Amino acid sequence: MGLVDPVKDCMADVMAVRAGFESRGDVVARRGEDVETLDNTIAEDKARSEAFNLIFDSDASHTDQKGSIQTLTERMTQHLINEEE
């Protein structure tokens, strides 16, 4: 059995979901979690951080893929793109 690399495993999951080869729910289930429970936890965390005006680099509504804070223009552009979809 080969060595396990959790970073590569995680990146492989991200790539598979983004490419549409696997659903996010499948990845969550494979990790032994329930997707609805996870989604509720994420929503609660997000609501709590917004209540305290906290911004984390993992929040795509406020940051780009590198974790940098998005400008207002970038956020508005993404909002308009999402509305058109």
C-alpha cells in the first residue's frame, strides 16, 4: 500500500467535483459524513461569521481562489454572472 497524501487527495476531490466527474455529496459521503449535516454546519458557521463581520479566506463570497479579499467590482460582477445562470 502506498503512502497517503491528504493534500493531493483533497485536490483530486476538488478537481473531480469541479470537472463534474463526481458530486460534492459523493465526496462527502466517501469521507463518512452526511452532506445535509455538513451543509447545515457550514450555513451556521457562515451566519455566525457574518453576524460578527468576520471574513475568512475560505469564503468565496468575499475572497478569490487565492484567499485575497475581492473588490466590490469583482463581487458585483460575480453576482451578476450568478443571476444570469
